[in-house]
Amino acid sequence: MIKIKNLYKSFNGLKVLKGINLEIKKGQVVAIIGPSGTGKSTLLRCINYLERPDKGEIEIDNLKINTETITKKQIHKLRKSTSMVFQNYNLFKNKTAIENIMEPLIVVKKINYLEAKNIALKILNLVGLLDKKDCYPSKLSGGQQQRIAIGRAMAVNPKIMLFDEPTSALDPELVREVLDVIKSLADKHMTMIIVTHEMGFAKEAADKIVFMDDGKIIEQGTPDEIFNNPKNLRTIKFLKQIR
Ligand code: ADP
Ligand code: MG
């Protein structure tokens, strides 16, 4: 359902993505691992057009995009079918938990207030924060803020969710609650790409592991293939370093 073909991106002559090819089936969870500075965030940002790729194709369901000829309407559609969860939650500080989740429903999806509120209540329940619905972000822990951010991203019912190191800004004791929410989405067959340093989580939640280095996908396979039987020397070296 999702295909990325020959995706290239550079910043002022610095080649960051050097021909990325990736296929994801509906309901699959893909974990991207690899050293920092290798283009993992840039790849996610290109998929929802926070960055404009230089070249390549992006296909999500029946939306087929050639990045060199993309129209404004296609960019809008692409952004609507993807949603991103960032490292630093990026919640609206002057809105409560429930208002944060309602915002994209009202602004992007044009859903009316009452209906948006009902959807937001269901989502708050899913992420286990119904009792915090009227709290402002400053009154929530980092883990709780990130769970609200995940709720906000899933509220618009995207075709794919993109997570960029969703737990790396959290104190260690708050990581698990966020991973559990992501895991519950995986169990509901939400299609997701997760850039993560949490190898244990990648092993447990992902259907497919993608190892990126220097702007390229070096190796991909099942968690068993990549973690227990990596073939590429760079993958082997990376996994040794982080263990
Ligand atoms: P990763 O997420 O794997 O750590 P990134 O995608 O963030 O890697 O970055 C890859 C490279 O692209 C880095 O060298 C980074 O400095 C560079 N880069 C990322 N975004 C920009 C930008 N907006 N402008 C210039 N350089 C950037
Ligand atoms: Mg990154």
C-alpha cells in the first residue's frame, strides 16, 4: 500500500537521501534503525512533505506522486494521509489535552465541535489519559504529553503514522508507557514507520526492520533476520556498538 521509489534529498549540496526504496504493507509496522545523521528523520519528513524531496516517487494507496511534478493538491492529500509524532511532542501549550486532540479534527478534517469532542474522548481513553483531559501540557509529564501527541496524530485517522524517535526525549521511567501506547496501535494494525533507538521495542513490535546508513537502506528484514542473523557488515557493526 505504501511504496517509496528512488527517493533523493540533499541540503545545499549535502546528499542526505541517496535513493531510498521501501515498501510497506497495510497494517505493517516498520522500524528504522541506524546511526545518527544518516537521514532517518529526513526520510520521514519527506514522506509527509515537511521537506520536499529532490527526486523519486511516493505512493500511498491510490495516491501516486512523482515528487518532480507534484501538485499543491497532491501535497495536501499526502499530508492528510500521513501524520507524524515528533521527539519533543510539539503540543499546543495554550490548549488542554482534549483541545490538542480536537484541533486537527476541527481544522484539518472540518468535523464539528461536538463530534470532534466525542472522538477526542475515545482517543483519550485509548491512550489512558481520560482523567487528564482538561490539563494543559505544562501539568503533564513528558510521557503523558507524548501520549497526547500520539492521540492527536491518530485522531485524523491517517493511512500511515510516522514516529521520529518518540521516546528519546523522555526520562527512562517514562519510556515504557509511550511504547505501550504505540504497541497498542500496532496490535490494532495501524500502519506505522517508527525511527527508534529502542532495539527491544523494535524487536517486539515491528514486522520489518530497516537498517539505514549514509542515506541508504543497507539491509531490511524481519526482526529475527536483522537482529539474530544480519548479513551486511555495517549492520553487524552497528548492532555490536549499541549492545
Ligand atoms: P538522522 O535522523 O538519521 O539522525 P537526519 O535526517 O536528521 O538524520 O539528518 C541527516 C543529515 O542531513 C545530517 O547531516 C543533517 O545535518 C542534515 N540535515 C537535516 N535536515 C537539514 C536541514 N533542514 N538543512 C540542512 N541540513 C539538514
Ligand atoms: Mg533523526
